[in-house]
Amino acid sequence: MSRPTEELPALPTPRLDECPFGPAPEMTRLRETTPVIRVKCPTGITAWLITRYADVREVLGDSERFSSRPGQAAHVLAHMNPDRPVAEGEFTRMDGPAYQRFRHHLGPEIGMPRRLLELRPLVRRIVDERIDALAAAGRSAEFYGDFAVPVTTATIGGLLGVPYSDRGLFHDAAAAMFGSATSEKGIRASTEPLFRYVHGLVQERRKNPGDDAISRMIGRSAASAEPFSDTELVMMSAGLLISGFDTTATTLTHGLLALLVDSEESGEPGKSGGSREWERLRADPSLLPAAVEEFARYFGGAAGLTREVTEDTEIGGQPLAKGDYVVLAVQTADRDPAVFEDPERLDVGRRAEGHLGFGYGPHQCVGQQTARLEMSVVLETLTRRIPSLRLAADLADIPFKTGTPVVGPAALPVEWDAVLPAGEDE
Ligand code: HEM
């Protein structure tokens, strides 16, 4: 259903060279003029593009009318064929009670306050060690590859009890899953080694449970009315490994770029203030939680999310037919002036609650509390230990990723004068 049969406007893809921090200007224009419009997606499917905050929130919140079955990025990733059958344990494409069975066990193991409290010292240690390594190597670094990816990789590995030395398995699988050029064969070749490896972990931890999230999910499953199969446990654990590092690393890198860039050069992030938002955050650490939330509003869900209409309905006054696809332009919605004042400005003091950057409704991000914790520890530690941190390249020379729904810089050169020692552990 919904294969193109007519000439339709092509879904505007972000023009990052002109607009490195936000959606293409065309998306903003559509939100103002045609907030629900039929478009052709990069993968060839047609869909209704939805850009207003209220409409995007309504769709995400109603899984009875709008199913997750196509997969969250079927409009971007050709290998995510929206018509393919749902595999055993592929919970991201399930709805209703079948989905809740997974969510019920995933959510608490990842996002419960007690788990986050236990995770914080680990994240602090990882961040301090990485900063010590940067300091030992000199006075400049590539933030995304040398810092952000190692930090978020070590965190998700620590959460699931996967050694850092085995990261290649889930890095390769994520690169294949999030690559728009990957074939279904390529996906299988990159995910099978990870699935085999995680299957081994599940079997080992059934016998010798540890204090990691995989062991705890096995324990919860065994105590539930409908225990998970090994395959289902593998899909849950591998899903967390695959989704749990580059999303946060990229948001952090994009966010740091926005904090450090000179507002006069960018014409965007700190535009009304004139000074760098970095200075503001450094001077007032009480802004940290707001800054993290603002990162999620400003950069979250940039590629958009796909859903399928399950019954004839309407959204924003536009009739939609059963079987139609919709694409939710989350980042454009999160810059809707009907909800956020001066929305194009990155404001680390903003109260950005209510944003949709981690999604909304049943499928909203399972790892959002982990991501918030990581971003908050990173920003707190960087502003404290490397106050002189600055960009080591012009904005125009920063490369951006292409062909992936994980939108952001591919590399971020930074430099500094001095790195202060780590404080006492809490
Ligand atoms: C700043 C970082 C992150 C952002 C912006 C982000 C964004 C999102 C969004 C928008 C969704 C909703 C998808 C939908 O409704 O179809 C989502 C789902 C998901 N996220 Fe995240 N995420 C981040 C970090 C993480 C982390 C650290 C983890 C793992 C610990 C994670 C694991 C997941 C999983 C497993 C799902 C699928 C949930 C489901 O379909 O039930 N994410 N994320």
C-alpha cells in the first residue's frame, strides 16, 4: 500500500550545509502553510508528512489509529520495508498488549530511578577517564569519535554487562541498521554475529546471573506469566546495544557544537544573546537539567518517525485512509511557535518540558533517562574540567553525516588550554 502512483512533492531532506542545527527551511514553511501534506519519501513510499506539534503529538499518542508496524524509520531506510512481517521479538514494530509485554520488562530495567542512581558513578568514572585520556594526548581532539562515542558505548556496555572490547559487534550492527544504503543481506551479515554473541550472553546469564540489565530481564521474564524466549531476550538486549550509543553521542556532539559556536557566525543557536551558550552553562551549572532537555528538543527525532494508519480517520482536518503511512516531523514540531517561544533559538535556560525529541506515547524512548544522565554528566564535567573548550574548525568545515536517521556532525574538532583534575568521587 502507499507505493507512489502519482507525481508528489519529494520529502525535503535536511539541507545541512545551509542549516546545520535544524530542519530545512522548507519544513518550517510546510508547518506554516500545509501542516499535513502528501509526500514521496526517500525510500519510495508515499506518506502524509505531519509538521505541527499538536498533530504530531496526537499521532504518537494514539497507537490504535497509528500503528508502529512499518518501523520507526521506514521513510528513510529502504531496508526497513514497511510491509515485511514482524520478526520474533521485534518489539519496536509491535502495538498494544503484544508490545506492552516487552515494554513492561524493558522500561524498569533501563529507566527506574534506582537503576539510574546505580549507573551514575559508572558514567562519572567513564567520563573522567576519557577526559584524562584526552588531556594525556595533547590539547586538541575530535570530540565525536574520541570522546562522545567511547563514553556512550562504555555506558550502554556497562548497563548490559558487555565488555568494551566487544563493542565492534554492536557498532557494526548499528552502522548497518542506520545506513540508508545497506541491503537486507548486509543487515543480516552485520547483525547475525551480534545476535549469536548476545545469545551466548543470555545462555550464560541464565546459569550465572550478574547485576546487569540482561540478567535482570531474564529474572523478570522467568517470574512473569508469559516468559520470553531466548530469541526475544536477544532482540531486547541487542536492540538496546544498537540504539543506545550513537543516538546519544550524536545529540551530544550536535549540542556541543551549538553551545560552542559563535552565535554571530551561526545566526542560530544563541542568536539573541550574542555570547556562546557554553559561557552561560559554565557560569551557572544549575542550568544543566534544562540544557539537556533543550538538546533533546532542539535535535531529537530529527529524521522523523513513520506510522501506519489503521482506520479511516483525520488529522489536523485532513482525511487519512486506512493503510496510509504518516511521517512525523518531530524536530519541526518541536520548533512550533504555538508551543515554544523563540523556538529556533537554543536556550540552555528554557523550560523545554513537553518536547517530543524522545518521542511520545507508548513507544517513546526506552533509554531517555539513560541519555539524560549521560548528557548531564558529560556537560557538567566538561564545563568544570575544560572551561577553555572551543571549536578548532570553522562551522562551515564541520562534516555532517548523510544517509542515516541519526542526524548530526560526523566529526567535531575541539581544542583547549588546560584540563583540570577530576574532583573527588561522590
Ligand atoms: C539523545 C539520545 C536519544 C534520542 C534523541 C532518542 C530518541 C528516540 C525516539 C524519538 C524514539 C521513539 C521511536 C518511535 O516512537 O517510534 C526512541 C525509541 C527508542 N530508543 Fe531512543 N533515543 C536516544 C537514546 C537512547 C538510548 C541511550 C537508548 C538505550 C539505552 C535508546 C533506546 C531506544 C529504544 C530501544 C527505542 C525503541 C522503543 C520502542 O519502540 O519501544 N535510545 N528513541
